[in-house]
Amino acid sequence: MTILHKLLMAFIIAIVMLFTSCSTDDDNNTASINYTTAKNLLTDLNFQGYAIITKNGSDLVRQGFGLANKNTALPQDYQLAYRIGSVSKTLTAAAIIQLKRDGYISNYNQTLDEFDPEFPNGNQISIAQLLSHQSGIPDYQFVVEDATEQGYFFDEEDIYEVIMELISENGLNFTPGAGKQYSNSNYLIAALLVEELTDMAYHEYIQQNIFNPLQMTNTYRGADIIDQNTHAEGYKNGSANSVYPMNLAFGAGDFSSTPKDMETWTNAVKTNWFSATEKEDIFAQDVPSGYVDFGLGWFTTQEGNTTLYWHGGDIDGYWSMIGFVPECNATIVLLSNQQDDSGEQRNTIIQQLLTNEFNQ
């Protein structure tokens, strides 16, 4: 038995069902805050980072809060880089949409066995189920992070083998299509699919098809150690926390970006980057008021007659969120360099904005 196999056998998979089509927002996780402006809301929450909130073409907030680096007094800035974590998944999902545009895939119901006959249960798992977290594939993150801390190195191909071994040893977490469970494994597999079909590096494919056309010049695969001159330092409990093996987040959370580029990307998705037909596939439809659901790379949160399309991200030292509200022509970009393990800041901001600022 290999050391990796022992690690996998010893590791107990315990992942909470985070998102289902019939789950309501947990009101107990959001604080009740009275505020007169979106800026006051962020100030009251002690938000640290750069925030952009617009409504009907006007800025409600466009500024930095706190410092990007406490040692150098570097200010938060519109063109400063931040790790965006799982917001990267919106880019991976867009790359899969581009694969269909380019004719590499015919539809999102194609199953994984068409691309890798050796993938366990691959004949049951579709591309759409990967992107909407309906695959039942267990998350590799904690297994691989634990092994990395013990001195092992994993590239994306190694992690792919880990995922297959997890399934072979323990099975899928549920029958594909029978539930929804957030799993980084889905997006690492999707990123590898981009490489397999295009014979091009995943990051290069996104560079050519998304970043170059939109002139997103400061979005890139993040480095393990940040450049303190161009990148915000991440913090946890007041201490610097910016060193992370980015190879572990391949396809699922390995990009750094600026508020400027994330505003460009969000506005492009809000307008015409995707066709009307593509948007019907990407965004979850008919979500009841008070509920959240997951489409192909984007959450849909419905509050009354107001719809928020969004994605959040969390990675050591940082949290992020991008989103838009069509009814208000609203854009939200929040890039924070202060880790929020519970997600309480993001949840509170979403709840307050939908209830107060964007209530229709």
C-alpha cells in the first residue's frame, strides 16, 4: 500500500451539503444591521479590501477599506491584485462554454467516460453536473492539503488520480443529479478537460478567449508567494497569511485579479459576453424567493422580485465576491484581504443589499 493510499484510507470525508435547489438562506448567519448607505454597511462590518457597488449606472461604493499591506502601508487600490479563490470557477465555467462554441464538445450532457473511459462512474456524470455541483464527486481539497502539509507535492494530474482513487475507495457521495454538493474536484476536472480537448494549457485558453478580448491585463494564475509591490497581502486574525501552494487550486481557485478586471468580467457577463441561449444554460432558472441555487459556475439568489447572480471565493488570507442584479443594473465586486472563515461578512452584505438597496 502506497503512502498516498494510506493517507486516503485514513482520511474521513466529511463535507456538508452546502447548496441544494431546495435550501433557504440561513437567517441565523446574517447580522441585523441598520445602515443608511452601502458604504456605512461595509464600515460597520469592518470590511477590509476594495469594494465596488453600483446601481443604475451610479457608484454606491468605489473605494478601498483598510490597508493592503500593514507593513508597507500599501493602500487598497482599484488596480491592485487580490487572490479571488473560487470566483475563478466563473472563468473555468466560461472556458467550458467556449469549448462548446469552438466545437470541442457538442452539449453539456456529454459524460466523462467519453473523455476518460477509466474515470470511475464516468458514464453517469455529465459536464453540466460537474459545473453545477451535481456530480457527487468528493472534494479532494482537505485530503491533498493534509498530505501537502506532510511534505508531499501534487500537480493537477496527481490530484486527478487522487479524485479517482477517492471514488474507487468510497464511491460517489450521491447518485449524479440526485443532489448538489459543492466540490472543488468538479472544477479541477473541468480545467483538465479544457487541456485535454484543446491541447492548450488551461490558463492560456482562458487568456486567449476571455482576458485578451476583454483587455483583462491583470488577471493571472496566482503565485505561491505574492509580489508585495503589486498584490495585496492576505491576513487572518491580524497576521499575514499569503503563502499557499496554488497548484492545489488548479481550475477551482488559482487566479489573482484586480477590482478593475473583476468589474470588467462581471459587467461582461451581465451584458453580452454570453448569448441569451447560453445564459439560459448558465443561470439557474425559476428559483423561489428566499432560495439559492447553482447553475453552471454561478449562484442564483432570489429575494422577492430581485435576482442576484454571483459567486464567492475563499482562500487563505482572502475572500471575494462578484455579482450583478439585472433589475437594478447593479454590479458588485468585493475583494478582501482579510480571511473570513465563516463567510459571515459576505452573507451579511448579500442579505442587506438585497433587502435594502436592491429591493424591488
